[in-house]
Amino acid sequence: MFLRPWYVEVFGGPITVGDFANIIATPDKRVRLTVWSNTEAEGSIHIGRFCLICPGVRISSALGISIGDSCMMAQSVHITDSDWHGVYDRGEPVGKSAAVKIGNNVWLGDSAIVCKGVTIGDNSIIGAGAVVIRDIPPDVIAAGNPATVVKKLDADRPVRTRADWFAEPDLLAAQFREIDREMLKGNSLVGWLRSLVFPKRGD
């Protein structure tokens, strides 16, 4: 499902997105999926099933980016598999590239950056603002610049994924109806008209 799809920009290909993914874009934070390479045989983006992509996410590939199922990418996450320019030859169009692999059920925090050649293991969490320049193992929390492991997740605790969440559509629909009722509580036609004519903080 695309929310405001006219703010999603797709350039090049191949780019694939799995079933039940949610992509949210806004006018000030567009989602950009870009494949651009020196050769036609290289460059691809594969996004798995049940993923969440929030406003401002940029995924840029010159070689290959693979994102597993049930991953969550918070606002302004950037994933790239290339330098995009040469270190010594700034006119070099792509520069050094190395494929990126993100496992299943990975959560990338707000404004995290995942750089070329990185593998992130299943269930791991990357903290807000982290810069990932080397591999992150599964089942950990990593943060910082450069990102390092700060905590191991409890292996005895079950992990509920977005796939699990979508597995019960009736319950999910009921939860969303309850959220809507709570958010819209107290709304009325008169209140809406007043907000247009005499808006106040919170309208």
C-alpha cells in the first residue's frame, strides 16, 4: 500500500517490492528508489514482504541492495551500495560499490545510514542517526557513528514481526477501527466548520 504515491520517486530498475509492504511519502520527505549503474547488468533493489518504508527513505543502488521480509525503515533512512564518485577521480560516475544485504525483521531507526558492502543480520535494530559501515550480526542493537553493537537481544523472548501482525487481518482491522474512533472522538460537523473559520491550536 502506498500512502501518497505521487511523492514516491522511482528511477531505473529492476526494483521489486514484496506483498503487503507499506510505503509512506510526504511532500517534504519523498521516498526515492534509485538504480543507476555503469552497466545494464548491475544495480537492483529488492524489498521483501510486509516491509514498512517511512517518509524520506532513500535507497540507491549501483550494484545490488536486498532487504528481507518484515523490515522497518524509519523516517529519512538512507541505504546505498556505492560511493557514487571516485575518491581520487571525482568525475568517476559510480565509484566503489559493494552489495548490501539486510536480513529479515530488521528495524532501521530515524536517519540511519547503511553504507556499501554491509550485511545486517535478522532481527537487529539500528539506532537513530547511526552510520553502518561494517557488518552487524543478528539479534543485536547497534548505534553510533560508526555503528557498533551496544546490546544483545534476549534470545529467550519471542519476536513478533510485521508478518505476524498481518497474519490476523480481522484483529488488525479491529485495532485500526479502535484507533480511528479514539482519534476522531469529539469531532463534529460544527467543530469542523469552526476550525475552518476560527482555527485554534490543536485543530
